Amino acid sequence: MARFSYLSAVLLAVQLQSTTAFTPTKLNLSPPSTALKVASATSFSLDEYLLSKKGPIESALEASVKSRIPQTDKICESMAYSLMAGGKRIRPVLCIAACEMFGGTEEMAMPTAVALEMIHTMSLIHDDLPSMDNDDLRRGKPTNHVIYGEDVAILAGDAMLSTSFEHVARYTKGVPAERVLDVIARMGKSVGAEGLAGGQVMDLECEGKPGTTLDDLKWIHLHKTATLLQVAVASGAVLAGASPEEVEACEKFAMNIGLAFQVADDILDVTASSEDLGKTAGKDEATDKTTYPKLLGLEESKAYARQLIDEAKESLAPFGDRAAPLLAIADFIIDRKN
């Protein structure tokens, strides 16, 4: 009965959760008229920061999918295969950095950081399925369904998604319950019809579809890609007790870097090799996907990504040097090679 009451509360919170509407930035490739007044991250070492977070994040991820009884060995192995396959861990790091920016701790944010990576990994497992993008390479390794079969891969993704909510609820310590529930509600919305799932459906519908517009593309990637990055930053802020205005600033930052992340992905699909990417290069063109380079051209896409990052940084100007990790991650998103 206690379990039922808790789940009911979570579902109710998801239904009631309202977030600040985000209006995608307009495409404007002319130089900004005024210099951005943001904290400089030039003296901040992102490599050192990421290295300091890597060990704790990897340990927490590994512990989160360990099988505790023989009957779950196979599904946990499948979950761990994809969750521990490497990756940049951008979402966990964003969550922790945002929490620390408002005086919170790594320990406070870690359960949510793990949950976000679980959701992201679930989306990759499902995205690679034959019924979706039909890819056999991810992070330089055979995709989950190639190793475990489609049936187990689907179930591993499902288990990862449900476990993510349990992980936040069960393991978040030293945070008021209303903040934890807020985070769970945000996570739930981010994977629903107005989040990852809805973005993925529209992405599939627009494959090979003539007349797909830039607005269509923005909607797809604001929901398929940017929303989970928004939840990562906003959740870190919420856990640490940030004000609604501070959380809103974080959301604006994250939505812009999330869109920039996808623009950069589209560019890399054209310019990088499969070896560099760790996944099949040129797949977008092969499946006739609408991408930013396809609509804008390569150089204008690069300029648009930079514009988005500049606007993202401007959102964090009030936080000064405390925002240094987030500002450095924003630059990394469009400077990365894979």
C-alpha cells in the first residue's frame, strides 16, 4: 500500500508539474551589437573538473545496475553493457555543476545525475533498434540489440527508465522531499509526449519528408535532445534550493546548449569519421533526415551553434565565477570532435 501511495504521488506531481515556456532563439547570424557580459572561464580547467567527477560518476553508475539475484543477471548485464560503455557523461556533470553553483554538493546531486544518464542510455538503446534508426554501432561497440537481441534490448531500456525514478526517490539524501518530488516530476515530463518520446516520433515522421522546416527541426531537437539537458541543469539547481528565477535562468541556458548540442551533432555527422564518432557517420544523409547542415549549410550551422552558446552563457551572467564549469561545458559542446 505504501508503494502504491508513493507512485500515486509521483504520477500526480508529473501531471501537475508546470515549467517555464521556452521560446527557441531566432536564427540571427549577424555579429552581436554588444559584448556578452559573462564570467570568463579561461582560467578554469574543464579537463581537471571532468576528471574530478569521472571516478565518482562511474562508480555510482556501475553500482546502480548490479544484479542482486540470479534471475536478473541477464537484464542487468544488458543494462550495464550500455550504461558503462563510456560516453561524455555530460548530463550527470551538468546536474552536479548546477547543484554546486547554488551551494549544493556532489553527494546531494549524484542520484539524480545517475538517473539522468540512465534515461539518456535508455534513449540510445531504443534509438538504435531496427524499428528506429537501425544502427549497429554505438560508442565504438556493437549496439545493445546486436549483442542481446531486440527483445532484451527493449526490456533493458524499459528497466533503465523505471529504475531511474526509483533511484532518485530511494537514494537522494539531505534534500527536502518537495525538491526531490519536483525533480522526479521534471524527469517524467522530459521523456513523455512533450519530451523525448514526442521529439523522437516527429523525427521519424520527418525522415524523407519534403518541406520540413527549420521550425520543425527546432521542435524535434528541443524535445528529443535539449529537454533532458534542461532537466539536468534545472534539477541540480532545484536540489540545492535555487529560487524559481535562478532555476529559470538555468533552464534557458540548458535549452540553448541542448539545441547547440544537436546542431554540433549534425555537423559532426557530415565532417567526422565513424572511427572518431564511435557510431556510423553519414547516417543522417543515408536516411534522408532533415538536419541543420541540410537546411542552413555547413558554415551557417556552425555560426548558429556559436550564437546559441553565446546566448546560453548570457543567461548565467548573474552567477559570475560560480558558473565557470557550466560555461566551460557550453564551449566544449560545440568544440568537441565526437
